[in-house]
Amino acid sequence: MYLTKQQRAHYDDHGFVVIDAGLTPMDLQPVRRDYDAFIDAEARRLYAAGALTELFADEPFERRLARICEVDLSIYEQIDLMYCRLPGVFDFLRNRQLLDLVEGIVGPEIICSPIQHARAKLPESTLARARLSTSEDQTRLRSMVGENVAPWHQDAQVHLEVADPHAIVTVWIPLVDATPDNGCLQLIPDVHHKRTVYWSEGFGVSDRHLPAEEVVTLPMRAGDVLLMDKLIPHRSTPNHTDGIHWSLDLRYQRTGTPTGRDYYPVFVARSRDQPDSELTEYEVWRDRWEQAVSKIPPPDRPRRSDGRIQPCSVEIQS
Ligand SMILES: O=C(O)CCC(=O)C(=O)O
């Protein structure tokens, strides 16, 4: 499925577009299957080591990791894409249907940016249910429950300045239905026309710098796909249900443009001109990530050098 003219026009006019049922359950299945298997294998390892006294094997995908986190935090800490590096996820980054949608914005020469995450937003109720043995773990759990409640920000804030002039599309995909109750995204449309990055003290955009346009809340079904310009401010909200809000956020851009995180592996996801340049081998992707993360662990990665707290303009090349 390619973008229709109307969908492309919506993206250009408003800085985002949601493609209803842009992906099928079969498209998402390799990701869910591999995370399921990863969590199961890790749970069995912890069980054998005595860290878990039950496997929570009857819990569905939406709940199992949260139940495990009531007792042990180590699986949760490995969940993000750059640590987990699962074959089904690599396949998904190159999913034909997904790239057809991306091509409608980026064109036919597409790289997959290393700014990509799998997020398992834990329910707030995990805190009350937790039976962790130390107060340090209880504090860690509190920050885990909070870490995927993203403050208002633009994705331009998470790459280095070198990528400022280049268009980057964020592709946000819920793996379970995303609702206001479990913490779906909110965004401020149309703001990309201002060509402005709204800085704050630290990460995010503080209320006094936030553009005044009306906020849109975006409930989405699993399989819907959000395409969003990197200058659109967005945030996500806390999870008040008892299931995990699982999602992926990926970024794609035109081949040859800097990702602003070039110390992590970028790869050619699609090339109509030079199909041989596409990365098709899972092991290569996995090994590149492994090496990159061992040199620069994600918490130590270089950040933008902005002490800036005022909005600043960026010129994006079209
Ligand atoms: O998925 C979320 O809760 C936040 C995602 C986000 O802020 C992003 O993709 O930049």
C-alpha cells in the first residue's frame, strides 16, 4: 500500500498522517513473536537461577513482562531494540509494506536510522504490585514506569546538529492498541511549517516554549502507522491500564543524509537504483550494533551541544 495523494497532502500540511491498518497482524507478528520468545527464554533463565519463583507463562504478551517486573527488572532493561537485536525486528525494519509507506515521504532511496526504539510502557499499577527485594530496585522500577512517558519534544532534539537540515520521518507503530488510558501519543500539528526547534533546559520543550496550537490525541489500533515530521512536538502519557503499551518508533530518511547519530549503525533499507546496497543479512546488522554499543553504551552517547533555551530556526532542505 502506497500513500494516497490525500495522505501525502495531510503529511505536508499538518506534519503527520495516520495510515489506518497500514500494516496487517502478519506484518507485526515477527516482532511480537521474537519479543515473546525472548521474554520466555529470559524468564526461564531467571527461574532456573532462582530469581523468579514463577514463569508467568499464562499471561498474555500485553501483561507478562509487567508481571515479571513486579519481581525482577533485568529483562525489562534489555528490551530496547539496540540491546535486543532480534531477527524478527530486523526483518520488520525492512518490511516491504512499511517501506512502501515510507517511500511516499522519503522517496525510493531509503536508509534506516539507528534512532529507533522498542518501548514497553509499564502500567503504573506495576509499582503498587511490586515485590522487589531492595529499595534501590523499587526506585529503578519507578524510573522504568516513568521512562516511556515522553515529555513534549521534537525528534529533531534527539539527533546531533549535523542532521538539522535534513528531513527525517518518524514512523510510530503500536504493537497493541494505543488508547488515552494506556498512554497513546499526543501531538501538536502544523508546527513543522515554523521550521523551529523549541529548546528547553534539558530534554523536551517546556510549557512556556510550547507552540499554542491545539493538541491532538492519537488513539491508534495495532497495525495503524503514524508518519511524523521531526519538527512536530509530541508526547506520550502514563499507562493507567494493567497491560503494557508496546510500541516501536523508527526513523527513515533519504540515503546519503546524516542521521545525527552516525556512531550507531545506519543501513540501506531500500534502493531502487542500487538494490545490491540494501542490507539483507540479519547477522551483519546484529554484529554492527553489538560493536557500536560496546564502544559507546547508549547512556554515554554524544548529545547536542545546546545550552540553548530559546527556540531556534532550522532550514530543512526539500
Ligand atoms: O512511544 C512513546 O511513548 C514515545 C515515543 C516518542 O516520543 C518518540 O517516538 O519520539
